[in-house]
Amino acid sequence: MEKGAETSRSELLDKALAPVLGFLDNIGTIVTLTSQTIVWLVRPPFRPAQFLAAMDFLGAQSVFIVGLTGVFSGMVVTLQTSYALRAFSAEGRVGGLVAVSLARELAPVFSAIMVTARAGSSMAAELGNMRVTEQIDAIATMGVSPVQYLLSPRLFAAVLMLPLLCILYTSVGMCGSYLVAVLWLGGDEGAFFQSIRDFALPKDISMGLIKACVFGFIVSAVSCRHGFFASGGARGVGVATTRAVVQSCIAVLVTNYILTQLLLDM
């Protein structure tokens, strides 16, 4: 009886600790794989074609979805802000408030989420499919590092292209803001641009770009980790892709708060 009770307690303890141990194992795997990716990033042989293809996939092919999201984000934030400021007769300040909101928060966060949904999921699915069909093993058999060939270009492209997409998001978002505030609601054009000059500072732009670089690193690291170690056939690839998207989005939102706190205190 005592032995059975001990076994039962051990099983309960294992079940209680399983989520924590799984979380720590996931973090450790991401750190280890990403460290290897960074090391291989600066080691020859360099393959410019792989880097350009990754930049095209992560950057150029994400322009439409990021631009579309940016326009409507700027429009809806302007609409809501205009109605809120109308109670204080301060509609002329809407341009500056929207500019700061886009540059600091909306542009880096939403750009990262859109890239996660479009490119991060695709990276995880592609790498997972290569893993379960043994293509990654075949690359290693040919004497080529799969980490250098497959992961390093994706990490480099994500860190480089996400800040550019963030700038695009902010720019088109301000165009949408101008459309609503000035053309649709009949606001004063001079007051709109003056409020931008009064409120928006270079620090706001630099904050957004720093966040975008970090978010690009996170999205690539998490997506590549789940795709690279996928297992279990087609179902396993689907699970890996889902985990990559969910964990990337959560990591972006949590990191956004931490970075905001740190950058505001600097």
C-alpha cells in the first residue's frame, strides 16, 4: 500500500511539474538553437542567394498586409481619438497623438504580429515539413550545416526587415490618419501637422525601431525552433506551426511591455 501511495504521489508530482519543465525545456532549446544560428551567421561560407530570398519572403512579400493593416489602424485610432478629444475642444492635437501611438506601440507590435501570421507560420511549416521528410538530414549528410543554410538567413532577414516594415506601417498609418482627420472630419490641416511636430520626437521613432528589431529576432527564433524540431508527420507539423504562432505572439506582447518600461526609463 505504501509503495502504491508513493507511486501515486510521484505521478501527481510529475504531472504538476510537467508544464514548468516543458516551458524551461522550450526556452533552453530556443536559446541553444538561436545561439548556434548567430554563430553560423558570421562563419563562411556565405550564401547571398539564401539571404536575399529570406529578405524577399519576410520583407517584400509582407508589404501589402502590413501596409493594409497600417492604413486602417491609423484611420480607426484617429476616429476614436478625434471623438474623445472633441469633448475638450482639442481635435487639433489628434495628429500628434496618433503619430506617437503608431511610432511607439502600434507599428512595431502589429507589424510583428502580421509577420508572425504570414511569414512565421510559413517558416515553421516549411522547416517542419523538411524535418519530417528527412530533407534536413539530407542537407547534413551532404556536409552542409542545416542551421547555417536554413536558419541563419531567416534570422538575419527578420531582424533587418521588420524595422523597415515598422517604418512603412507608421507612414501609411499617418496617411490614413490624415485622410480621416482632415479630409473626412474636416479638421484643420495646419493644426494636424503642427501637432505632429509638437508631439512626435526622434525618440519615439527610435523606440519603435528598437522594438521591431527585437520582435523580429523573437519571431524568427521561436518559429525556427518549432519548425526545426517538428516530429510526428503532418499532424506534428501542424502542431509545431500553431505553437510557433501562439508563442511568438505572446512573446512579442510580453517583451513589448518590458521594452516599453526600459526605454521610457532611459
